[in-house]
Amino acid sequence: MESWQKNVAVLWAAVFVAAACWTMVMPFMPVFLSEDLGVGSGVTVWAGVLGAVNSGCMAITAPIWGALGDRWGRKAMMIRAGLFLGVAYVLMAFVRNPYELLGVRMMIGSLTGFIPTATALVATTTPERHVGRALSVVATGNQAGSILGPALGGFLADLVGIRYTMALSGVAVFAATLLVLVAVREQFQRPAQQQARLLGDMRHLVQGGPLLLILATTVLMMASQAAMEPILIPYIRELLGPDKPNWLAGVIYSVPGIAFVLAAPSWARLGERWGYATTVTLGLLGGALFTVPQAVVQGGLGMGFFRLTAGLALAAVTPGLSALIAMSVPREQRGKAFGLNQSAFNVGAMLGPLLGGVMGDRLGIRWVFPATAVLLLVAAAWCWTFVRARIPRQTKEERPA
């Protein structure tokens, strides 16, 4: 096994752990707010604000950490992010009111970025002809962790409580960070020029190229998915009935992650043949088609089915966008590019929970799903019209063997 392949395997495991820890905790924020912190009315609005603050802070700082990764090494930035993330999880276990929780979420948004840094590390240590598939593999680690996380988080919440679940998540992130420290290899050479030209570098990177178009697609896609976060677990619990355990709601929540792991490798192969902009567009259209019925299902089984089918379609999107970024940006600038993409991701993740939380509170939870579908349709039209026209498909010689 070559060095880059070992890196992909280790980073898959680290991303898997980080994603599992995130989804062990975050989907149950509405439950934590109401049952542990005593929040009465407006729980979905509070959950939306917590998600928006976390994402807003990360939208500001992610490009900075990405640029520092280009200058000092992506592995170093990943270890830094893992240490701060583990500390933040442990601190969450001790908060006493929603304002303290808000402060910890601001810390997570400002100082972490574990998974995006892993993506940049893969994109800069993998041979060009294998970058698309390698990014897809690591993305399946993210989704596989997201499969396990909600079910395990629900189980632990029933067994030991949400606070202990948060503390255990912190310990697991520390272990994943240690794995990266010991096992990942990065042959990094610092650039000769170290002048602080961060804003100028960012402006140069997005001007005159397709990156800005890709970032707009990321914002729309993530806003659509994040809009469901404040309402999804309460909605699933409502469909299941009051006598069903938390872990069952977590299983249904995690179904798209199962779909992603199953479908992402096939979408990656199709992206190499048809062009990633085409497969991203198809994934967004399919996601919109199968999101709308989630507003009218009458039970947990129907909800699980349509979340599965939507997940099969949307499995094309995130790794496809990452591959498009890698194709459109020089290798030495990919840390900044993926930092900007994480910023765009978090702009969507900031706007989405606000939209979903307020809409769920004012109009009813079921209205969030058609709104999500509309955002996906807009993203599909944007990608097909603009991104596809700016990024050429790979030739046969450029494709992986």
C-alpha cells in the first residue's frame, strides 16, 4: 500500500470518529435544551440559533485556518482542530443554561474544522488522477460516522444521559487526533514567501475562475439540508409516537448516511465518465424529488424510506463538489480553496437552521420540507447552467485506471 493510500485509510477512520461524535450529540440539541436546560417555548428557534452561531463563526474562520494549512501544513491544522473539538465536547457536558451552550458552540465554530482539514489533506497528498475517488472514500467515512452517531447517541442518551454522551464524544475525538498525529504522513514544504497576504490570496483565488460558482452551489445545498436540523428529530419522534425510544429516531435520522456509503463510490465513477458537474446536478434534482414526500408521510417507516431515497441521490453532491474544487484549483492553493468551501458550507449551515427553526415554529414543521426541495432545485439549476459550463470534463488519459 502506497503512502497516500495509507493516509486515505487513516483519515477515513479519523473522519468516521469525528462524524459519529458530532451526530451523537447535535441532533439531540432540542431534547437537551428542553429536558436538561429547562427551555420551554421556542425550542426549535433556540436550536436554530445554536446551529447558526456555530456555522457563522466557522464561515469567518475556516478560510483563515485553510490558508494557515497551506503555509504550515494541513496535518498540523488537523491536530489543532481535533484538540479544540475534544475540549469543546467536554465543556458542553458541563453547561448549565443555553447561553453557556451558545458560547461553546461559538468556540466549536471558531477553532475547529477537523473534517474539512482532513479533506484538504487528502486533496494535497493524493496523486491527481486518484483525487476524485480518494475524496469520495473519505466522504463515506463522514457519512458512515453519521450513520452510527444518531443511533449510538440515542442509545447512550437513554442509558447514561446526554451530558455523559458529550463527554465520551470528547474522549473519542482526542483518540482520533492521536491517530492522525501518529499515522498520517505529509511531505510538506513551507512556501518561500510567508508574507501575510491572506485577503489578497483569497480574492485572487475566487476571481476569474469557477471556484466562486462552486461555492454558491455549496451554500444552496447546505442551506437546504441544514434547514431540517432544528425540526427533524422532533418531527421523527412525533411520527413514531411518544412510547418509542430515542435510538429509533436516531436510526431514521441516520438513514441518508447509509445511502451515502452505498451510493457515493458509484457516483464517483459516474463523475469520472460524465463530469462531476453533471452528477452533482442529478443528485440535487433527485434529492428535491424525494424530499417533498417527507412532509406528508404518516409514520416512521415512510419517513425512513424517503430519507433513504433522498440520501441515495444526494450522495453525489458533497464528494462531487470537492472533486470540482480539486480540478479547478492548483494543488498548493487547495487548503485555502477547501477553507473557502467550508466557509460557504457554513454560510448555508447558518442560514438553514434559522429558516427551518422559524418556519417550523410559525408555519409548522411540515412546511420545512417543500422549502428544502425548492433550494435543492435552485442549486441544481445553478450547477447545470454555470458550473458545468466552466469546468471541462477529464479526458480519457486523465481518468484513473
